Amino acid sequence: MRNPGARVYLTPLAVADAEEMTGVLSGDELYTFIGGHPPAPGELRVAYARQVVSHAPGRRQEWRNWIIRLDGEGTAAGYVQATIVDEGKRAEIAWVVGLKWQGQGYATAAARALVDWLASRGVTVIQAHIHPGHAASAAVARHAGLLPTDQYDDGEQLWHRELPAAAPAHVMLTAATRDP
């Protein structure tokens, strides 16, 4: 589903995305604040095979992962993800945009779309953990309506947003996301 005027659209993560995403996720600078390293294609295929499952086995979590694609060309630029817990009332979100596409508003558009989608599903608390030195991610969080808290976990600051309890059922991802 596409939203007219959207700069990006989100597609559900698929194992087949690993090859293209290997290029998107290359560059050591991308891991300065989030840790890790640029993945090899095989490594990413294995990770994506785990991530395409929407529920954690034996747990009360729902995992949702999407590829951020540029509207008009369909090129992958990054990803967004949500871990939904507390009987669907709270979600922990994250985003990563490849170095080539940073600073162009793609992460903001995708994060806003993700928050809208979560609200449409009845999620009332949105959270993100952001390294205090990562000004770009802090800006994305702020544009998605999250505010910093005084809480830290493993050196990352908790950002938080509370949503109304009853969101309209017709709200769709504003970045033209397809619901997996």
C-alpha cells in the first residue's frame, strides 16, 4: 500500500532482502553508535531467517521488521523494526538507514509511519533506546513524537511516547507500508 506524497514505503522483511541490504548496511561508520560490524550476505540471510518470524517462540512478544524503500525507485535505504510486548500495548522501535541515504529525512518518514501503524494497532507506549551522542537518531525520535527520559540502559537513553488508548482502526502506515 502506498500513500500519495510519501518519500518512502516499507515492505515486510524477507530473507531475499539480504543481498541488497548487505550493501545498504556496509560502512564501518554506520556501527559507531549501535555496535556491530557490516554483515556479510550469508550472515544477514541467517539473521533475516530468524527475524521474518513475527512471534518469539515461547515468549509474549511480536516482532515486526520492514525494509525502508525509496518511493519511485524501490531501492532499499535501511530498515525499521518494532518489538511489541505487554499484550500489544508497548513497542520498542529502532531504525537504521545506510550511510548513502542519511540526512535526507528517510529515517524520520519511516519512524513516523511505524509509530502511526503501531497506534492503529492499539499500542499506547512507544520506546526507543538511543546512544546519547547520536544526534541524528535523537532528531528522528523527536520527529516521531518521542521525548528523552532520565532513564539509561547499557549506556543508551530511553526515549518515550504515550499514545491515546483508542486509535482509529483505519490508520495505515503513512510511508505506504504493507502489513506483513
